[in-house]
Amino acid sequence: MAAVISPALRSLLAHIRSLSAAMGAPAYIVGGSVRDALLGMRVADLDIALDGDAFAFADALAASAGGVAVTRDALRRASRIVVPLDGKGAPHAQVDVTELKAPTVERDLALRDFTVNAMAVPVDAFGERGWRSAIIDPLSGARDLADGALRLASPSALSDDPSRLLRAVRIAFARGLRIDGATVDALRRDAHLLPRVAPERLQEEMLKLLDVPEPGDALLALDDARLLTTLVPELEAGRDCTQPKEHYWNVLPHGIHTVGFAERVLRRDGLPAGMAEIVPWSREIETRFHGAAFAHGHPRATFLKLAALLHDAAKPATKAPDATGRVRFLGHPERGAEMARDILRRLRFSNLAVEHVRLMVAEHLRPSQLAPHGRLPSRRATWKYYRDLEGAAVDTVYLSLADYLAARGPLVEFPRWRERVRIATCVLEGHEARGAVAKARRVVDGHDLMRALGLPPGPALGRLLDAVHEAVGAGDISTKRQALALAKRLMKSNATAPVP
């Protein structure tokens, strides 16, 4: 049976074969490409081990296939070629090229991470009928794959490259494999090596882990090996931090389960009967979370799950009884936002990603606070919400839903869930609040107020403008004339909030 390869990728393979022959450099398809082909999955990208100069090969391949070559790791002699497949720049195929690190391909495979990744196929055979008979498999990776087992390729695999500590859990959950007992023991034994990995590589593995089908379960496995809190030490304090009776889990497991529920809410399945069906959804929401990449090549859904993991990080530090003796976590969203910012900066996340997650953590309680005493959110409250959160407003609604499910855990009750969904739906519909934010800015701006009222720039002008914008967003006024009249009345009364 031929490997499942797209027609565009077959064309790219032809370039690779031609270059391999022309340069006299034997090339092998290795690692995940072979593994996924054996699993019957569609192969989208290629990993190549080359008996030759990887940098020269990568440059030549990029030139012949119309792609771009970049050096991934100068020390390990690794390059990446990104090639547009439709002639218009997207989608792309990715080809990683590394040089053999041993005199033979068999000995090179023995240096790899896991047996299921330690298989190779000569480039001329890969993708053709009968390709399986050409597999070079010195460590019985095909047998382990058939058995559903993830096993280390060698006893030193983790110490050779500690990023494999995270990769083990990620690959297992991404491909439905069971980490064998000896490998689990090795993960626990070598967890302390994780800080040796460059922050950028930790970030990459962390994001990929959040994208597996069941990220909550993957994080539980990561924590079972004590890898999660080695990756993010700030989370350790939550392990034994108990919560009031409204919460089913302690703080750390609550955060992990919030990730799992975020995934289920976004997939709209895996919830108790009838609960997924009422989650607010639309084609626009689908595109928002699962469409184009938001940051670091990952969609918004990934960063929602990242915020879910970190959202209660500050609870242990803020836990204290109030005057009645009730345990409270006052200020934990704000302090947690600072912690999330510091964690993500340490892992070299972009400013866009840091600010997006920081804002979701800071405001994760806000959606549930928009509807006091069981009432639906007012137009004014909803407008303020969209004004303050802007690009993170929709995402934070879904974080709030996941947070509620993880708070109650298996004790969640459908009527209370339905009420939460009703509030979330109201916020998302927002009485056109999202559009009203932009509308308010179109109706009147600071220059209008300065000209009409003779005000200088400064904090007083900003407060007055906010009050007028709020009135527009709440639907109290809708024209520039009304806005200026309101501003004059507020000035006369020395107020900074709109009149009823």
C-alpha cells in the first residue's frame, strides 16, 4: 500500500530525489514522516536525514522548489525548507533536513528519541507501492507502533536531548500511544534536566502539547512525571492548595482540568449529555478559534488553553480568610496576570501572545460578574466589557465557561450550566456591543471635545470622553450632537459618569 501523500508533496519528493542523485548524497525519509505513514495518516511534511551537506542541500531544494531555507540548528547541522504548495504562498509544506550523525543510517537511527521515530526509508522508495518493505528499522519501531507503545530509543535518549521529556508526552497523546513503564520511569528520573532546554524549544513543545486531542489528560500525564511544574515552577504551590466546597479540585488540578474543558467546549463534545449542544457557536467563532494562526504558528484556541492553565496561578499566594472566616482569593486575577506575563516572557513568547494571555487571566472572572443576581448583562456592562477586553473579549467568555466546568467537575448540574451558557450567549451577542465600541469612537473623539468645549489634552479629557463613549455604547445617545450636549452637562456638574 502506498503512503498517503498529497499530490503537491509528491511533486516536492521528485525535487528531493533529483537533488539527492545530482549531489551524490543519499537521502532518507525518517522520523515522524515514516511513523505517520505507517499509521495511515496523511503525510504533510517531511523529515530527511542526509548523507551529505544539509545546508547546501537545503539551499538547492529551496531554489528548485521555490521555497525558503532557514538554519534551524547550526550545531546539529539542521535546516528547514518551507515551500508554498498552491503557487499563492499558502498552504506550505515543511521539509527538515539534518545530516547523519553516524557513519551509517542504522547507527544514526539508534541516536534518535523513540523507537517509533527511529525508522527510515530511502527517498526513492518512500511513497511508492511496496515502500514498507524498504523500511530500515533497527530498533523494531514498527512493532512498537503496532503495539501502541512509545519507548525510548536508548537509555541516554533523554539526557542527550532533554526536550524529549516533553516530546514523549506530546507524541504519545497526539498519536494515541501508551508510554511504556520503563520510559515513564525515565521521564520521572530525568525531569530535573528540563531547565537545560532553551526557552524557545520549551515554548514550542508546550504549544504543541496544548494542541493534542486531549490536552488536559496530556497535562495530567506530564504532571504525573513532575514535568509540568518543572516547566512552570509557579504552578507547584497549587498542588495542595485546597479551595472552598464550590470547587471539586485543588488549584493545580483545577487549572489542568480547565484546559481539558476548554478543549471540549471548543470541540463541543465530550461533555455530559445535552451540555455541548447549547454551547454558543457560529461559523465566525469556529474561524476565530481554529482559523488562521494567531501567534507562533498556532491558532487562538491554543492560547485560550494556555490561559486556562495559568488563570488561577496566583490563588495560593492570595488565599486568606475574610472577616467571616470564609476562604477568599482576593486579587488573584490581577496578580495571576502578572505571573502569567512573567512566565511567558521567560519562555520567549511574543508580546502579542503575552498580552493576550495576560488579559484573559486578569479578566477571567469578568463574564460571570456581568450578570448579578441572576439577571442578564446590561447593554452598558456588556459595552464596557468589550471596550476593556477588545480582542480578548470573546476568548475570555469561553475561558469562563471552561473555568466553571472545571470548578464543579463531575458535580456539574445541567440547570446551572444552562444559566452560565445563557449569560455567555448574551455577552457574545452583546446587544451589538462589539460594534458599538467602534461606533462610539466614530461618533465623537477627543479632538471633537477639545474643539467644542475648549478643553486641553489630559486625564480630565480622557475621563469625559470615556463617559460619553459609555453613553453611546449603552444606547443612551447616538449622534455627535447628543454626545457634545452630554459632555457639556457633565462638565457643568463636574461629573465623569453619564447621567441616567
